[in-house]
Amino acid sequence: MKINGERHYLWPAVDHEGEVLESFVTKTRDKKAALKFLKKTMRRYGRPEAIVTDLLRSYGAALREIGATDLQDTGRWLNNRAENSHLPFRRRERAMQRFRRMRSLQKFVSVHASVHNHFNQERHIYSRTNFKLNRAAALTEWRGLCAA
């Protein structure tokens, strides 16, 4: 994504169900940025059973330094969950007419993921009545969090 004409990169950590655990924004997409992202995510969520990445070589170099090369999986469609996690974020970004600073982007990314995960109900899995009940419960919980 671009901020004031400069390219920035969004690094999302997505779990096996497609929920965004953490997002990280950097100016570069190199080994140093990958290492910082992986260390931060592993510190917060523990060591995963598998790490699915695209074919960017920075991931391999960072995982080699951590000592977790055996956890990396790369494949043609394996990282679809991470790629599809961008879609709701992109929709919201377009509505906001882009970002002006990297700091505001990082703040928005960290909040957006948790709010979207809270309200995102898999509509194709539930019947309409169950979907409405789950959405109402999420909204009630959200209102309780905002009131406190």
C-alpha cells in the first residue's frame, strides 16, 4: 500500500480459522522486517505448529535465524487465508480515502483486525436465525465493552 507515494508493507498473522491475530506495517519487506514480525508474533502467541508463507525469501532467512525452518510451508494456494484477510481491510481503507502517515496506518490495522474478528460471522455456515443471534450477541458484548 502507498502512503504519500511511498510503498509500505502489511504483514498479517492469520490463524487456521482465518482470524487476523496481528498485523504489522513496515517500510521494507526484507529479512529484518520479517524477523521482527515473526519474533513479535511468536512472543505473543507462542510457537505455531506450522507457518504458511508465500515464496518471499525473507521469510526463509528469518526462520533460519530463529531455528524454525522445519515449520515453514509454501505452496500455490496455501497462503490464501492470509491474502484474503486483506479484503475487509482494503474495503475500509478505500472508504477512508487512504492513509497519510505510517503511524496512523499501524494504529488502524491493529484495531481493525480485532473489531472485524469480533463481528465477522461466517454467514454461509449458519442459518439466518443463528446468524442474527450471533450478531446480536456480538453487538451486545461490544456495547458492554464500549460502556465500561
